[in-house]
Amino acid sequence: MKILICGINHAPELTGIGRYTGDLTGWLAARGHQVRVVTAPPYYPQWQIGSGYSAWRWTRELRDGADVWRCPLWVPRRPGGVRRVLHLLSFAFSSLPVMLWQVFWRPDVVWVVEPPLLCAPSALLVGRLSGARTWLHVQDYEADAAFDLGLLKGDLARRVVMGIERWLMRRFNRVSTISRRMLDRAAAKGVPPDRLVFFPNWVELAEEIPADRPSVYRAQLGIPPDGVVALYSGNMGAKQGLELLAEAAQRCADAPALWFVFCGSGTGREALMAGCGTLPRVRFLDLQPAERVAELLAMADVHLLPQRADAADLVMPSKLTGMLASGRAVLATAAPGTELAAVLDGCGETIPPGDVAALALALRRLAADATLRARIGAAGRAYAVVHMERSAVLTAFERDLAGIMRP
């Protein structure tokens, strides 16, 4: 099968969605499919172009069996509001001629990942001109999130943007997303139920470090063997609610066994560092390469997963897969009734979003109870084995790809 993929941040050597699409294309190519990718140079979550790439040139490379075309884009130093829209528009326009060129290749399926939804029109156009089936995969309802988080404002603007989004989504042959609640939202936007596909994030379980093996990061960061590490790893942006973490670290400053490690980059990192001040048991790490992520996750005794209440069910955090697979306890902010709370029921701990007192109390309780941490971590690992194993998830996706070709 010929599969054309359009996604903005395709870079298997990085973490996050870039690695997600890179892993997918490599897997499909290894299964004998012909895969082409139209993407941008990697830039996220650092918000700067990755080493060895250019923001202003069209380039082409062969990566893991896939033919990868990289298109220019503008990367703002401080994304937000209009700057973020212009950033996404720059890729939508620069990728359009490359996408149209793929019409002559005559793909069987055009698969586009959101964000950015701004690439959906070119995907639909290429599908129409080439006779290909079209598939939109939603990792993040970026339009809803932008308005709910205050990055974009205005009732009229919201109605216009949401109307365009609904119009586009209804024109794809398939729409998939990573959680059941996000599927419900797609249905509410008018996508017929027979076009909806559940396509969750996955994890390569063989990469994870067993719970009884100490992580080399502890020695690197000067954390004693008996220290209890609360780890946040990932993007440091608006949807994460990171202000809670600094306040919790301040409230737990008198808990001598508890250490905090914050790993990642993004627009919220400076504020998080300022909020932690000179706390002695807080460490910061830059984003780590993909090959060290399993080792990083193994350092944790407790994984921290903060999320703002107004971002609930707009996105299922992709970092959750690695957290659960690592066999460590997960402590998340999630309101009852959200899908994140449902997933973590029995295999994690949840507290109300924005409740720093509850977060500090839960951290103290977990830090003092190794048996509780081990039980929660084992339950999370078991959940990942059943629901998130890479081969099972991608094999099911391949079956859905074959199904889209049938009338």
C-alpha cells in the first residue's frame, strides 16, 4: 500500500509526537508498505530548529525506509496566540506544493496528523486529485485547546474556527484519535460513527527498564539511593499546569526523602525554575534523547502528570504510555469523569486539577509508602501490557488501513 503521511514534527530521534510519527512510518515501511512523509524540520518542544536541519530549505531524505520531505516553517521564540497561528500557517503553505507533487505518486491513503489542522485542506485536496482515501488522526484538539486556554479569544472567532474544523473533519474517510472521550468529541463535531477509529498511543515495552534496576540518572544528579524521586518529564507549556509543581515542591521542602526532577523544555520552564527558587532537592534536566528516555523514566519513584482542568479530554497526554510502562507510580491531576481519571483508576493516583494542597499531601503519602508505590506501579505496567503494547496497537491500525480501501 502507498501511504502518504503529513505531520509537522517528524523526528524519531526526539521524544513526543515527532518520535510517534517517526516510529509509525518506520514500522509501516518494515511491513512492506511504501511510505512518504511530508513534514517540517524538528523543532518541538524546544521551539528551535534541531541541529543539522534548516528552517528555510526544502530537503529530502530516506529515513527508516520512508521517503521524508521536509518543508520550511517559521518558529517563533515565544509561541502564543497569533504567533502560533502564523507558525502553523507557514508550514501549511510551504508544504502545499510538496503535497500536490505527491498526486503523481498516486497514494492509496493520505494520512494527516493534527496538530496542525491547517494541513487538512491540502490532504483532502491531494486525496481528491489522486483518488486516495483520506484519514485525519487527532492527537490534540488544538482549536478547542487554544480557545479554552485563552491563547485565542473572541466568540465570533471561535464560531468561525469551529465551523471550519467541523466542515473539514466531516470530509475525511476516517477520523481517529487517541482516547474514547476524544472520539466522542469528534462525533459531536459531526463525524459519522462509522468513520471513527480508536488509535491510541503505544509504547515499546521491551525498551522499559525493570523496576528493580537503579537508574544511572540518580548518580548523575546527586540523588541518594534512598531518595524518593518525583519526576516530571515532557513539554513545559500552557496545557500542563506546571505552576502546581513549583508550589508542591515548596510545600514539600521539609520532606527530606523527597526529590523533584523536572525534565524538558518549553515556554513554561523559566517560570517553573523561578517558582522552585533555590530549593536544594530540585533538579532540572534538558530534554533527553529518545534512546535514554526509558532510563530517565526508571529514575522515578513517582511520575507527575499535571493537567489543567480546561484541557481535560481535549488531549490524552502522550507521555502517559511511558509512565505506565515504566512500572512506577503515576500521580496525575484529573477531575472525576475524565478519561485520564478513568485510565488511572486502579493503576494510578489522581487529585483535582489546581489543588496544590492535595498534590503535596499525595506526594508525602506516596513518598512514605514504598509498598503503595510498588502496587500502583505494577498495576500501571499491567495496564500498558494489555492496552498499549506497540505491536498490538500498530497491527490493529494496519488492519484499519486495509479496511479503508474497501468500498
